[in-house]
Amino acid sequence: MKQVKHAIGAIAVALGTLGAAAPAHAGLAGDSVYGTLCFSVGAFCQFWNPQNAVVGAGVEYYYTDGANDDSADFSDTQLIITDNVKSNANGWVMTFQIADLLGATVMEVSDNFTNGGVSYSLVGDTLSLTWNGTGTTDGLLTAVYNIRTTDVPEPATLALVGLALAGAGLSRRRKQ
């Protein structure tokens, strides 16, 4: 009988050790995004259609007019902004609201936009990107950002099973 108690105790300790909550990487894939594209602050500031998107394969946001083609493409860990300037591109502000951006970090990897490049800020769950525009440069401009979301603790299911086994062992001990 003593051997059974020791075996149950050993199993409970092993499961408790294995089941300790470990953080898991939570990326952007599958997340809902609310985006805006504004060319003139204070004027009509929404050119993305639709404004709501889900991070997945392909470009989430695209807008084209006579001056440029703008796009925003999210992946699990990255955002790629492009602007194919056709003539005298006006500046813009893009904003993206994603719940998983809370506590995230954003790092610019590359930026060949002219006139100071694209500046960015992350406040809460909203990422804002601003470009001043250009009156001279035609061609494809690209900025790339790595996005690292906050790790999320996984449930400690095995720890709970170990605790249940320990409880069962103790209750069995009391019955004897």
C-alpha cells in the first residue's frame, strides 16, 4: 500500500513539474484589424475599403488612385507598407488597431521612403505610421516592421491533473 502512495505522489510531482505554465508566442495571424488611411488630417480620412480585415495570407489593405498605390500587408510577425508613387504623392497617416498589439514591440527593419521615411508609434493597441510625402520621387517605396507580441501563458493542464492525483492520494489516505 505504501508503494501505491509513493507511486501516486511521484506521478503527481512529475505531472506538476511538466505542467508548469510556459509562455507561448502569440502572433498576429487570425487577428482582426481595424485600419484607417488618411491623406489630409482633418479632412475625410478613410480610404481603406473595407476598414476591417483579418491577418492572413495576402495583402490586408490596398488603395489606388492617380498619384499612388498604397498597401499594408500583415503577417504573423511583420508589417510591410508599400507606396507605388506615380506622381507627386501626398503624405499619409495609416493607423491599425489590433488587440494583440497591447504590450507588443515594433522595430523598423527597413525603410526606403523619401523625405524622412515613415515614422511610427505604438500606443496601446494602435499602431500609427506617418509619411510626409514627396513632390519628386516616383517609384516603389517600402517600409518593413517586425512586430513582437506579448507571450501568453498556456494553461497548466498537467499541473491541475497532478494536483488532482495528489488530492486523490490524500483522500485515499484519510479513508484508511
